[in-house]
Amino acid sequence: MLHLPQLLSLGCTPSVAARAVWIGSAHDVDGGRTLFAYSAGSFTSSHIAPLAGEADAEVGELPLLLELEPRGRGVLVRAVDSGWLHEIGTGSTLRAGYVDLAHERVLPLALPSGRDAASFLAAGDGLWWFEDCPRALAVLPLAPELVLAREGEAGTVAPLRHLLDASAGKPAARACNPGAIDHAVVSAADAPRLFLIAARGTSPDLRAEQEATIELWQVPRGDGAAQLQRVVQGSLPAGHVPVRLPGLQCSGGPACPIAAVDPDGMGLTLSVYGAGCRLLRFDAVSGAASCAVADDAPAELAAARMVAAISSDHYVFHDGLTLLLHDWRTGKRVLRTLPGDPDDAFVRVTQDGRAVVLGSSRGPVLRGDAQGLDILNLEQGLCPNPQPPVLSPSGAFVAWTCTISPPEDGTLVNEDEPSADALSLGDVIRVSGAGLERYQGVPMWALAIDDSGDLLIHSRKNPRLDHETLLPPDPPRNLYVLARDGELARIDGLEPDPEQSVGLAQDSYQWIAAQAL
């Protein structure tokens, strides 16, 4: 069970417009534990108790899955076993909960088994998953104004369901085994919209039937009835066979790389072969599809290099340290390249899907949106053992940390022979339109950065990284805010120590899950 959080304000302590959640390592005798949350200057704690009949010594040893909603408004909590493979639950469903930190409520859920069986919509307006017998798309809107029904003995929140064509009107036996037709869902990053695509086969060899339909659905946000609304339905033109977009950077579940969605949900772009087309765009207004990038287009517009559709007109492509902005309607292309080593490159899409950030852990960073490509920084410096970067919601600020791992004998030696201004032990790097800022000191780990440049970080007991989890091997020591003006403030001692949790994606681990608001 999940209990409503208790609030503790930090008063005038510096804060970050972000939320962070973690599980305390101190457990009750029945396996119960505490979910802690930092929310833009305040702390809350929520008690998580095992369900009746499942309270035994082993329950307290099981790790939890924590996945923050993409806009940071709440967190999905569910349990996985010590092998990271199975779930606590009954039959094919798992008892889980969504903790709405913004509105202080808890939604009990019955989800399909499987760590990544349920996903958030990219805009955070709901959770979605597929159900069997009969085959259906289930969507749970998260708008607090909506009144949702309860079902089952456990009183879990009932999702909105749409029966899929493969099972509608068929005998029960056929409904539980719909055959070769599969379905995929992709969603918009800045609108409560999702596309449902009929497909043949499964990842990684996904193929959509040429006669399959593409449906656009509107998810309620609280200004109307609690029901899914179909906006438009269309079909794939004959001769176009969709394939995966291997270079696509996105969120929204295992099916996400199938297609790129416009931020406002007004279009869907698929990588295809056949009929002389490379990228096919489905228009949400007309329900018609047209070729956006022809098969004879330049190589730099290869589907494998596509990162995102950041507007109804613009695609972004990435190759090493080069970013390409392409207006598919006019054919205009803008290209910028950063200095450095492509092996150090990272590329990220912003929270609303309207901008892309390309950078190098050595310091150079480039940001692109529908207005063009802008260099944020060209300064380079040494950055041993960089962590994955964190972005502010607009992509105006980027931050990461660097550490020198000392040799086994304890002496501090820089094996890369850096210059005289190299790191002493650890650096926090922050990049914006003002350039690069470097803060030297003890090893840190960046959690989230807001659009004011305020950064949430925690200190590390050990500068090394665990090879399996790619995290610091020991629990965090203290939680800090690094303000935009450079002031560093300790805001929590993290007692008891956080314990490690997992995310929805496979091979994703965390001590603390965080997201800018």
C-alpha cells in the first residue's frame, strides 16, 4: 500500500524547480519502507507497506521500480525481484501505484506483468499498456480533475479501454490469440495525443501491414468526459512498408523507435522502404500520408540518423558531432558541427520535444530548434569519467559531472596527463548561452537542472562507477543545490541512505530518480 505524503518545507533554502524521488534503505520488520521526494524546495515522505498476505522477510529485500512521469508530476512505483526479472503480484497483473506528488493522491493500479509492460505517454498525461482477452489498448489519464472508476476486489483504478480490431467481435479463444497482427503506440511530447499503429511481427523486425490503419487518439486532460476520443483514422499507402528508426532518440516505451511524432501530435513520421520514399508523414488533419523525404535524398537525411520531428515542418538528424535541421516542406537544410571527438558525443531531445541538444563531455554544446541551430559553447577541457548529461526543460542549460578515479594505492594520478588546470578530484560542468562553467571540488552526480540554471546534485563517496549499473557504487552522501550564481547549499543529509531502484527501461538503475519541472 502507498500512503499520502507528509510535507516538510525547507523555508529560504535555495531550491531547484525539479522533483527527485528515492527509497530509504531502512525497512520495517514487515518489509515496509519509505518513499522520499524532493519537490522544488520541499520534502515529503510516503510509507510503502506490503499487501496483506505478502508481508514476509523476503519482501523487504526486493528492489522497487521508480519511474518519474516525464514532467515530474508523479512517480510510478512497482516491485521487481532480486533478479530484476519478475514482479510481486497475483496471476498476470501486478499491484502497483502512481503517486501524484503534485496533487497529493495515490492511484492503485493493476498492471500487466513485465517490467516495461506499461509506459507513460511522452507528455506525461497518462499511462498506457496493452491487455489481452480481449486484446485492448488501456490508457489511464492522470489529470486530477477526471473521475475514474474502480474495479476488482482491490479497488484499482480502471483505465479507459479501446478494443483492438484483431480481437473485436471474435470468439473468446481467438481474442486471446489474435494472430499475426500486433500493435504499437507512439505519443506526442507536448500534447495529450497518441498514435495507434497496426503492425506485423515484433521488435526488432517490426513490419506494418500495407492495409493497416493508423489511428490518432486524444487523451482527456480534465476539461471534458473521461473517455478516449478518436481524432482521425487513415491507412498506409500501398507499397510503403514501415521499418524501425534505429537512430531515433525518444521516450514512451519499447515501441517508441517505430515512428517520430510532432510535438503537438499533428503528424506522425515513419521510416519506410518501397514506393521511392524514405520518410513518410501521416497528417493528423487530413488523415492522408505523403512522402517527406524521398529515397533519392542526400545521405545526410538517412532515416538511421533521424533524432526527432521538432515541429510539423522540421526534422533533426545527427551524425557524430554534426546536427542537421531539415525543413521537409521547403527543402532548406542547416548544418553545424562541433569540435572534438565523436566518441564523446551525446544527443538529447528536450522535455517538450521541440528542441535537440548535441554536445561533447569535453564541453562543446549545440542546441537546435525550429528557428535554427545555436552554439552554446565551444570551449573544451578534460572530463574523465563523465556521467550522462541532464537538460533543463527547454535545453537552455546542460550539466554533467566528471571525476578522476584514483589508483588502487590511493594516490591521485591523472593517467591522461592533463594540463595544469585539470581536475583535482571532481568537476561539475554547466553549459548555457553564457558558455561553460566549471566547479571543482569533491565528486558529485548531477540529477536535474531547471530553466534558471539551478542544479540539483548529490555528493559521492566513491569517484568510481559500477560497471553494471554505470552508477556510483555507493549510496549518495548529501543532496545539494548549486544555484545559478555559483552558491552551493546542502539541503539534505540523505538519512537513511537511499537504496538502489530501477527504471522502466531495461538496464536503467538509479539511486535517486529526478526530473526538472
